Amino acid sequence: MLDSTYCAVIPVYRHEHTVEAVAREIIRKGFPVFLVDDGNTPDAKKILEDIAQKIPGITLISYAQNGGKGYAVTQGLEAAHKAGFEYALQIDADGQHDLGGVEFFVKASKKHPGNLISGFPQYDASVPKSRENGRKITNFWTFIETLSFDIPDAMCGFRVYPIKQTLPVIRKLSNLRMGFDIEILVKLKWKGMEMNFYPIQVTYPKNGISNFRMVEDNISISWMHTKLFFGMLLRLPVLLARKHRKNG
């Protein structure tokens, strides 16, 4: 029987050939899947429709224009909320995350209800150096933007969200593309959400397809960090008071 409290949200753009294995494994583990077609080509849409038709437990959400990963995750969380689910696993469609960690992350979520549970990537030799270095820069800025070391990795796409608490924040995000994973963590932290991070193995598939646009997305993420920095300054008294109470 599929779980009625936890589900998975899988945004899909240009990964129609890898997502079926991911979705099948999540279903096998007992969790319904919301597959979000983020404005794929007609041929890719047909593949996703076929997957949804032949695998019980999959709900396909589809729209015409590509909105970005954040938009796709938002649509998935909204659908999951309407269907009555309380928690959603966000999982990438390219198969880079070790799905053996799903049960552990769900157990961690049940142990810490209301918290966000996120992966802390453990890379093998397949990780591109540009990705690894980019994460270090982003994590540095995240430390500054939250005035804490509570977010050891802000870019991992393997998470469990408490849906009801996340939706009010996610609906107000400004970056719904590659900066989404970063911005949602920072702003949930500003709201006081507790977070737990656990190791997750990450392997970059050989000849894998990346949706990262080197120029556009780097500019977008840099601008997002600028806005988050000034947002932190506006919230400085509250963040410092919260930090003081925590350190007690």
C-alpha cells in the first residue's frame, strides 16, 4: 500500500529517459510520485505520459512552457497539498542521487516532524570541479545570509519538505530556476524552520544532461545572493536575537 502522508515530487526537464527508473524505485518503496513535466518537447511529453499510464501511483502534472526547477517543484507541492499529503520528497530526475537513502530520510523526517530534511552530498570522482567549487562559493554566502552554519549544503536536490509550512514561503520566491534550491533554504531558515542534514551519495551519470546555463544561471544566482545579503541586513536584529536564544 502506498503511503498517504509522504509522497515524492520529481521535476522533469530533458531527463525523460532517466526518470522512469527513479519513479519506479520510489513507487516500489511505497511512496506515490508527482511527476512534473516542466515544459518538455512533445516527444518527451509522450514518454512521460506513457510512464504515468503504465506505473500505478504516478500523477503527471504537465504544462506548455518551461518554468524552471523551482516552478516545477512548486507545482508538485501544490498538487501534493491538494491531495492531502503532509510531506514531500524532492528528488532529481537524472538518477544522480542514491535512492537507497529514501527510507532513512523519511525516518529522519518522522523523528523531526516539521523540520526540513536535506541531503549533504558525498561525491565520487564523477563530480565536475566547476560544480564542486560553485557549491563552496554558494555555501559561503549561505553562511553569511543566515548568520549560521546550520546549512552545510544549500544546493542538494534531495530533500523532504513539510508541505504546509513550506508553501507560504515558496509561493513568494523570486528565483524559480537554478537558484531555487538555495533561496528556499535561506528563506525557510529566516522563518525559523529547523533543518537536519544527512549524507547522501551523489554520482554524476556519464554523458548526463545538465540544465545549468553557465552564463545566465551564474548571473541569476549572483543577483539572488545579492538580494539575500541585503535581506539578511534588514532582518539582522531578529536573526541575532534568535541566534542568541539558541546559544542561550
